[in-house]
Amino acid sequence: MTPNSRIVITGGTGFVGTAVCAQLSQAWPGATLVVPTRQLGAARHIQSLPGVLPLRCNVHDPAQAAAVLQGADALVHLVAILHGSTAQFDAVHVQLPRTLAHAARQAGVGRVVHVSALGVSATAPSAYLRSKAGGEAVWAASGLPLQLLRPSVIFGADDHFTNLFAQLQRVFPLLPLAGADARFQPVAVGDVAQAVVAALRPTLPDDPVVECAGPEVLTLRQIVQQVGEMAGCARPVIGLPEAAGLLQATLMGLMPGTPLMSRDNVLSMRVPNVATGQHPGLAALGILPQALASLAAHFAPRPAYRRW
């Protein structure tokens, strides 16, 4: 990349995308960071960043994807969903990369950075992990210069993951939890954003895959307990057998809105969400990962101010 590069960031208005835009804006002050979005209002929180250019665009449409990638030097692909049917996972994680890969080849895009996930496999127990593996395969077959980043669960001050567990512990006296013994290696959103920046630089590991994981392996129970302690509302965690967890997730799926946990999420937790050691980690990109405890300041009680 050069100071005047044009970088397209799909999914740039989301939790990870916001951090990526901020890091790229700082790393390349003269670059144009194009963020396609179906609703420009979703880009309000990033449009003040230097170089960020939100564009109304539906990247699922081949013609619109081709137009937004014209003249692009690089593509950072972040679009993903955690909940949905097998068809929805396929549409977002496989068909969308296929559309973008074709458009990127036609546009002569010089580098693609794709954020995937740890544990992906064509034979994984969940549709999420299988579809993410399908997306990786699409990019690998595209012939485009590619860097794959596979993060564990991503945490940050604005995440849905840790904030949800803090909120639940503030409300309920105990927490029944599916997959309580599932293992994760939580990684900070800022570290993943740094990895994206590093993946756009010319000096990279020879391996096209980088595992983005934090410094500690924790069970889901330990994560929830640590979040509760940081938020000052720790509650007992009651681990549920998988059958009970699947039933709990089924009932949650009947409620309106986005479910807290789906059956597919429970099935995903059969696979340890930790680095395998078969690929380089964040250290190979010069990044010292932060621990979950770095969120302590976010969860610390705010001081009360007296009105005079």
C-alpha cells in the first residue's frame, strides 16, 4: 500500500470494521477508505475519520460490487453473521465472497484481507463454521493475493459478547450456560484491527493464514466469571449439558429479535476456539495481544457526581 491507496472495507460499519477503519485511517493518513453500506446512516460513527468515504452500495449485487471495487488497491472483507439458517450462512459467507472475488479479479485488486474464524472446517458441526470454511475456499481459489486472518472470539468496549454477559449478571441471580466448558482464546478488537493493517503491508509471513488469538485460553465459564468480576456483579454459573443447551437455544430462537444464542452457536462450541499453532500468530505481525482483563476500565463503576 502507498499513502494514496484506495482500500475498500466491506463490513466497515460494524464492531470490528469500526476499529479497522480507525487503525487504517491512522496508519495511512492519505489513503481513501471506501466503506460500502446499504444505509449511509450506519456509517455516522466513522464518517468523521480522515480518509473514510462511506458509499451507498449493496455489495451482494454483482454490478454494484464491481463498481465499488474499480480502482481499488486492496479489499478488506469483514462481513459475517453469527445467527441464521444454512441458506443465510451460505449467502453471506460463501456467495458474497464469490461475488466480490469475481469483481476484485476484474478490477485488478492487488491484495485481499479476509477475516474468517478459528475452527473453520468443511466438516465442522455447525453451519457457521462450515460456511466460513467455504468462504475461505472461494478466496483461495480466486488467485488473488490473499491474507486470511482467523480470530477467536473478539472482545472490546463496544462488543455484544462481554457486555451481554455483564448485563445478564446484573439482572439474574445465577446464569445457566450452554457450552460452559467450551474453550476460547479471546482477542481484543484493537489487536485484530492492527492485524488487518499489518496484513496490508508488504512484509508478511509466508503462510497465508494468521491465527489471531489472545494470550490466554479460557473456558466460557471463566470468561463469564471474569466479566462479572470486572463489572462488579459476578454470579454463579451453572453449566448445562449440550442437550439442555440446545433446548435453551431453541426456546431463545422463538423469541422476537436476534437470539442471545442459537442451536448453531451451541454446536460451534464443540470445536475449541483456540489457536492450533499450525499457523503464525499475532506475534508474527509484531503484535503483543491484550488479555481480557484489559476491559477492566470499561466495566469499572463510574463515580457518582453530586448536583449542587
